[in-house]
Amino acid sequence: MTRIVNVGGIEIGGGNPVRIQSMNNTRTQDIDGTLAQIQRLSDAGCDITRVTIPDMEAAEALKEISKKSPIPVVADIHFDYRLAIAAAKNGAAKIRINPGNIGGPDKLKQVADICKERGLPIRVGVNSGSIDRKLVDEFGGVCAENMTKSALDAVRLLEDTDFDNIVISIKSSSPKLTIETYRLMSKACDYPLHVGVTEAGTLREGTVKSAVGIGTLLAEGIGDTIRVSLTGDPVDEVYAAKSILKALDLKTGGITFVSCPTCGRTQVPLIDIANEIESRVSNLPYDLKVAIMGCAVNGPGEARDSDIGIAGGKDEFLLFEHGQIVRKLKSDSAVDEFVAEVIRLGEEKSSLKRS
Ligand code: SF4
């Protein structure tokens, strides 16, 4: 079991639910734009976000951002310890640094001291591109062993300043190397682990790589908080992270969406309809499994464990609940009617729970 670290009121590690993180891709100096994106991330289910602090202007902007943000904001710092100190003073909920490149032990101690004073954790962020050249040469290339050693060396630098409120990440763009490295790290210490595949790629490629890398580790019980890294809208990172957690039953609640792959029986434009329904229901606050199936022959049966669904016919859909057909929906109004039915069932279920 890992230790518990508190990030702005959200506990990471120690058997707490796996927390979803993302990172803003707005300019941090653009306070309104950054806050608007944080709101979208929060609405999508993000627990903690991170902003980059490349200069003092960004560190200054963090004051207002962290004050108004609905979720804890982590400050991402490279090289300059003064930015880390400013971010800690300006409301960051956690600081992400590589202790090996922040300017030496004295400067690292100054960062650690202010974080300690304010109860802020530090994430030791090491990735395959930043490991010590000597370690790469010693092992004949980047591997799980030297990645782990590099991260532990960085952790030790911080521990030497008498600081242990630590989260560790050791990312690589290779899911295989990520898996091997985190397996080693989870045996080597009990600090909470921030798991992710870095520079994973675009929406499709990056989601697959992240699902393999993060999913494998989570299935083995490794990982306390995750970030899916995608080249795109960070909100998609949150959706992908939620899907990974749901696939492993590590996240319950919310809409679980299932849809069939379509086949020669499909007589409705199911792909468009499924996409539209998914975008309209996926953020609803109900604990429901929703199924969009291509045909009435197999659909309701194949989706028997769903709460509610539709199955395509010819110019119409069958609405079903728990595998039982309820009524028909006309093709042209099916999406609107179905979304209304999902809301109705969600409300019914919620009021039953409340009573
Ligand atoms: Fe094909 Fe029907 Fe199965 Fe969809 S539910 S894959 S349309 S048989």
C-alpha cells in the first residue's frame, strides 16, 4: 500500500480511488482562458490539473487561477527554483519538478522548505529523456532499471532536504518500458505513483498506448493517479482516463456507454447516432449503462446487462430497458427521445437511491 499524499484536499495513494489528472494547454498567463479550460476539465471528471510555469508572469497568474479553480492546480516547473517558490506561494496545490535539474541542493532545499511549510507535495517527475547520461551509458541505453534508479536518485535528493511528501512519475513514450519501470518502482518504495505514458500521440494512437500502459499497471494494482497524454484537447485525456478506469471497474458511477460494432444487419446510420448520443449523455450525472445497438434481432439480447438502450430496425428503433423491449422510436426523433428517456430513468434511479 502506498502512502497518502494530499493535493489541495484530494488524497492520492493509500487505497484512495485512482485520481484523474490532466494538464492545461492554454498559456498560463491567459487567466480567463486557463480557467475556462479548467472548468471544462472539471466538468468532464478531472480531479487535478496542472499548468506550466515558464516565467514569473505565469507564476503571478497562478494566484488568481488557483483561487478560482474548481479543482487543485499543480505547477509544472523546469530548471528555475525561483519559479517553484513563487508557485508555492501563489496557491499551487503541488509542485512538479525534477530535483536533479532545479539548480543544486541549496536551491532544492529552498523549494522543499516552502512546500513543507505549506503542506504541498512535490511530484518528482523523471522521464526517459531526462535520465542521467552516465546511467544510460552504464546500462547501454534507456531501460527500466536505469529509469527507476534515476527516479530514486532524484527522490533521494529531496529526502536529503528532509522532505518526504512525494509523488513519483517515471514516464516513457513506450508503454512496455513504462510498465516495466513502474513495476520496479512499486517494489522499490511506497510513495504514491503518478502513472502515464508520455508523448503517447494523437487521440487514437495515444489512447491505445495509454490504455495498454496505464491499464496493465492498474490491473496489477500499481498506480495511484493517472494522466493520459494526448496531442489534442485535454478534455479528451479525461474521457480516456475515465474509460480506462471504468474498464477495470476502478471507477463506478456516471454513464457507461456500450455500442455494437455494426454488421450487415444494421439498417440505420448507427455510427453517427451512437456518436451523437454518446456526446449528449456521457456527462450526465447518472449511474447508468447505456447501449446503442444496430439491430433488433440481437441488440437487446447482446446488451442485456444494460439499463437502457436502443436497437435499430428499418426506419425505427426499439427502446429497451434491462433487455426488455418497451416501445418504438421514430428514426428522425430517436436521438432526442432516447436522450430524454435516459434522463428520465437516471432521475428515477437517483430518487430511489435518495428515498
Ligand atoms: Fe450486428 Fe445486430 Fe450485433 Fe449490431 S447488434 S453487431 S447490428 S447483430
